[in-house]
Amino acid sequence: MNSEQLTEILKAAFPEADVAVTGQAGKFDLRIVDDLFQEKRPVARQQAVYAPLNDYIASGEVHAVTIRAMTKEEWRKASLFGA
């Protein structure tokens, strides 16, 4: 699994999202910006991101992810401070 493949999987699961994936060798940093996350707690956001990845995690293709799941407004604010 590489970052481009993982990006495509996440874009299929979150078609309206801005998706950025970095990493390699099964370890990835994920940033998914989608208003779908509005009103969801952090755990629910992570569960939504993990859902399309479960098979890849179970197979060992993906074994570590850092997830930043936020709304467009949260990302806009974070970007103001260089996040």
C-alpha cells in the first residue's frame, strides 16, 4: 500500500472531502477535511475514517495511521496558524 492508493480509497469513501495522505511502509498520516464531520466527536470521526481501512489494517497493508479529521472551518482556522 502506498500513499496514492490510500488517497484513492479515502476519496472514494469521502467524495466531497479534501484528502491528503503522506507516509509509506504501512505508516501514514491522514488529513480528511469534510463538513460530514460537523457535530461528530473525535472518536466518531476516527471511526468514520477507519471504516474503509479496516480490511487493509487487518491484512497488515496499513498498520499505523495518524488521523486529522476536521470540518472545512476547523481546517481554515488551523491553516491560519500553520497547521
